[in-house]
Amino acid sequence: MENTINESQLSHKSCKPCEGGVAPMTEDEIKAKLDMIAGWKYKDGCIERRFLFKDHYETIAFVNAVAWISHAQGHHPDMLVGYNGCKIRYSTHSIGGMSENDFICAARVNSLLSP
């Protein structure tokens, strides 16, 4: 059963193109995947998480690392960046809902902060 994978395993997956024929995830599928990624919540059709940092320099370093992940995976979040924090929101605009790509990227973002 797919729900048995953990966040680390999810972060090692790669995004797949979602255009043409890919259906958005159901609420049950979203809940199951959300349980795999620490700190994220489902709100207004997106998954989101706020990250806090010591200062602007750390925030921007984090944002740049997220941008690298986004570019490498071809899947881009909405980001709200402030002095010492950043809110990241993922959804799959091309299918009008959530896809596994959103959770893969969220897991990869979380891995940036793992010790």
C-alpha cells in the first residue's frame, strides 16, 4: 500500500508531468499524503507551511534552496517571503488540484532543514 512510505522515501521520488489525463487527488489521498510530511497543512486547495529563520539572510538562503528544488523538479510553489520567514504553498495548477508532485516537493523542502 502506497501510504506505507515515509517522508524520506517521498523526498527521493521525482515529479512527473501532470498535464493531460492526470486527475487531482481526492480528499482521502490528500489526507494520507499529508500525514507523511511534517509541519504542512491543507488549506484552500493547497498544502502550505511557514518556515521561520534567524534573519533575512537565512530566509533568502532557504528561498534560494527551494528555488533550486523547484527548478530541478519542474514544479514551482507560491512563496511569501518576509524578513525572517517564508510561507510556501504547493498545488498543481495544471490539473486544478493536488498531485503527488506537491507532496514530493514538500518532502524535499523539509529535507533542507533535516540535521
